[in-house]
Amino acid sequence: MKKLKNTQVFRFKHIRLLILIFSLIGGSIAFAADEGDLKKGDVTTDGLTVTISTRHTEKQIKEGIDWSEYSKYQITPVEVNFRKNWKRDYNRNQMALSQRVTDKDMTRIRESMGKIVYEEFDSALQEKRGLTKVDQADSNTLLFKPRIINLDVYAPDVDTPYFSRSYVRQAGRATLFLEVYDAVSGEILSRWVDTREDPDRGYFDWANRITNAVQFRLIVRDWANRLVEGLDDLKADKPADRRAWTGLDLFPSLLAADADIAEKMGPDGALQLLLVYQDRQDLAESMRTHLERVKKIQDIPIRIEIAGIDELSDRVEPSLAGIFLVEQAGDEIEILIRLGRKHRAVVFSPFAGDVERGVSSGMVTMDRIVPYVNIEAMHLSGIRIKPFFLRIAKQYGE
């Protein structure tokens, strides 16, 4: 790292850290030393298979785990550890005592960074479909243990009685180490390790505590989002599940395009939505939790229920605004079609072939995922879809 030569005291405050993130669950910080050089396909001593192994990133995962069974999570406080001898090495190059790092400075940096990592990971996991944060763990709960190790802040912002400015080209280097466990059994399920260094901007820029915190938070947020994406891939390792989750995110926009949606409120003033499953009630429950976060459609509150497809003939619904098919239904799809026509409700199936069989709506993959509507089925159900939506949707038969 290039040093600034100036009579002014320069301090590096940008703590743009780099993280070590991990597939999902893990072992101990010392695993690298214990395992030696691992390559893709190797199995660790704690039973994880290496899926990625590069100079800066390693992902390990336990095979044979059904991630779709996990619908809850807990997260531990984040530990932050500096690189060995970091304080000694940094202070050795400081002429003024006031510019030297103290134990108090280190504690403040560790606490600040730990708080940011916890907040961003917790926020991303709370927004994740199919996961609910709980205080009491059960067999469906994942336990996330994030840590930051080998933190190397190139020019830390220390508490000093003298005025000074910090100019940075690079903030530092660190590793984010994440382990994921079964919260009840304690079984390790995955580990993702990733080391990063803040890119060299090519110029020195003034930094302060506010800008450093913002930059660090952006980095952490990116890794937290990657964790969520990884969980989605693991939980939806079945093509049918992936289609169902994708369709669930499209379902509210289709309901909002119903020109008469306000007329379909129930006695309680809410829009009742029904998620219908074949065998997997757990999947329907997870989807209900995710959909409840929408809260309102066209400023109208929503109320969501789930039901097995074999229960529909005995159910008496005062009103229905929409029906979503969680699993492929086979010949029983006719039950949903009749129920939708009875209530003038949008019926949405994310599965291929159902729109052609008479379901009023679904989705299709072209160069992207787009809504797929059966205009004749819409007419038979008395549903009027707003023109703007029809312009972006594919229509059956066209």
C-alpha cells in the first residue's frame, strides 16, 4: 500500500472490509489448518463436501440434506477478530503516540463491525421467503454463526485529541466466516469462507466514520444477499419448487391487475387468498409466511389461508380474490377451475400446461419470466384484467 507523505496526519478510516462468507454451515475456524489444502470434491473431517475451492473462496456443504424442511432461523452475535499482531504492526509505523491504536480503539471497531454484520444478515434473512426468525428452536430451525476473522484495517480511525483527516485508497482486508447448523441437533450443514481486499481506487479520498460505515455496510449487504440466494438454490433444488416460488412472487401483481379486485373483499374488508397444496402442507405454510409480507394489494389488506386440494369440496368460502396452486394437481385441477369461476377469482398455477387446460393464469419462460393468461378462462370467470397487464403478458392462443 502506498504511503502519503505530508506534514498533515493521515489516518485510514475506511473500513471496507472483506468478508468470508460461506455456503451455509460450518465447523471451526481452524478447519483450514486441520484439513490442509482441499480441492473440489474432497470431504472434510466434519463430513462436508467441498463444492468450491479457490485462493479466496471455499464452500463446503453436507450432502443429502433436505433444505426445504427448514422454515425458521436463529443468528448468533457476530465475533470480530483482528489479524495476528495487527495492533503491534500498525503502531510500529506511527511516530506520534496520539495516532497509535489502543485497546479501546480495537474494541470499538470490533463492536461496530459486528453490529453491522448482524443487522444486515438478520435483515436479509427476515426478508427471505420461507424463513421466520424464532426465539425457541425446533427441528426445522437453522442456526447461523457468522464471524469476521483476520481483519486488517490499513489505516484505522483512532480517538485522538488532535484534528486530522484520513485519506484512503484501500480500506483493508478481512475474511467473513459463516457456519450454518441444525439448531437442535448441532449438526453442521455448510460452511462458506471468502476473503476480500478493498479494491484500490487509484486515488486517495477523504474518509470519516460515517463514510466508512456506509461503505462497509454496502459490502456486508452484498454478502448477505448472496447468502439468501444460496439458500434459495438449496431449498428449491427441485424444479417444481423453483417454479412455485417464482410464481408466488408474480401472483400479487396479477391480483393487482384485476380491474374489479375492490369488489372481492370479504366481510372483514380483506382480500382472501387461498394457497392449495396436494401433499406438502409445510411448503404451503412457508409460502403463506412469505406472501403475508405483501400485506396489501391495491391498498386492500390480504388474508391468506391454506387448504389441501381434497378439502376444497367441503369448504364454504364467503369470498375469494385469488387461488394459488402450490403443487401440481393432475386431474384435480378441475376443482380449482370451478372454484375460481364460482368466486370470480384469479386462479394461478406456475406449472407448465395448466393454463392450456383452463387455469386462468400462470407464467411462461421466454427471454425472461412473464405472466401467462388464458383470456377465455378469464371471461368464463368474469375477470377483467387491466390492459397494461395484458400488454406485458403472453396470452394463450396468440
